[in-house]
Amino acid sequence: MTSGSDETLHKQGRPWLTLLLGLVLFGVLVGLGTWQMQRLAWKEGLIAAVDARIKEQPRPLAEIEKQFIETGDADYWPVSTSGRFLNDRESHFLATWQGRAGFFVYVPLALPDGRYVLVNRGFVPFDRKDAATRSEGQVEGDQPVAGLARNPLAEKPSSLVPDNDPVKNVFYWKDLRAMAAKADLPADRMVPFFIDAGPAPNPGGLPIGGVTLINFPNNHLQYALTWYGLAAALAAVLCAWFIKRRRTGVR
């Protein structure tokens, strides 16, 4: 008798447990949708800020560096400076540009104050990696440089990214310190960010400048609608299930 009563109570308790779990899952789905909406607002703000930023007039390197020291951010700010390229100390970053595989060429720029900044002068195809094959672009003397400041990376962005190979002069992620060391430059005399040179053509056509990609994937609305849609579907299922149980007298 006692065993039968326990079984009856167990069966009666299951519907409410199902409903409770369903409500918890509904709350989780709504929460995920709301989080994606918050991410959407953040991403749209970021896109608008960068879009406004790149339209600014170039600012002197010293101003951008001061801002970076204060805020830790110099990304995409137009910057201008001048100096002497150390053409014999290039670093090569594996990249693609307009469907072609090759390298972005990072060249140290010796500044008048005795410091250095690494400049991404642009893209060269695989078969033009050797600077001797594009000697016209190895400009000498004091050169003006205008482009966009780019923040350094603190660490390798993913375990899937290969380790940099300074011996072969092939970099898979933009490690400012490693590039500076490869170029035999003192770390304490480096500007703490990169410059992506603008699209002004180089002699001989290489490197191809203006290679900064400004593309922020923004799928947060799609994700939010997916989570909200799943929440709505779950709510409909729970309501139908609950109404059916009430109509059949099952509690």
C-alpha cells in the first residue's frame, strides 16, 4: 500500500518538475537573446566609432602614442610621421590580399628622436618576398608616412594559429616584440603599436599599400532572433502541454 502511494505521488510530481525545467530553459533562452541584443548595441557602437575615427585627419605620431599610453587603444586612428626605412630589416607576415596569397611587409622606420616604429608597407606576392625582386620600392632617405595606427596583440590569437618563425622570417600573427627582435631593434626604443601605411603607391608598385581590412562581423541580431525564437517555440509547447493536461484532468 505504501509503495503504491509513493508511486502515485512520484507520477503526480513529474509534470510540475517538467514545467519547472521548461521555465528555467525558457529563462536561459531569453537571457541569451537579451545578451546578444546587448552585444549588437556594443558592435554597432564600435562600427560607428571606427567609421568616424578613420575619417579624421591624420594626427602626429606623438599624439597617438600619448593616447595609447593613456588608454591602451590607438586602433584605426589616422597618423602621420616621417623617418628612414631600414629596408634590410623587413619582417614578413603571411597574408592574402584581393584573393592573392603572399605577405604583408613590416619595415622598421627610424624616427628623428632615435626610436623606431614598425610600418606595414603593404602586400607583396609570394614570389616577391625577397626584397631584391622589388628594389624600386626600397626607398631611401627621409620618407613621409601616413596611415592607420594598429594596436599590438598581447598573445597569439588562437592555438590554431602556427607559431611565428623568425628564422625563416615568416610571421603568422603580429607579435610586435618578436618582429622588433628579428630586426635587432631595442625593445625600449619601440613605439608600442604598428602603422598600416595608406594607399599611396610605392615606386615600382610594391609593396601595395592601404591593406587595412576594416570588417567587423555583426551577426548578433540573427543570433538574438534565434534565441528568442527558440524561447517562443518552447513557450508554445509548454502552454499546449499544460492546457492539454488541464483538459484531460491530469494534474
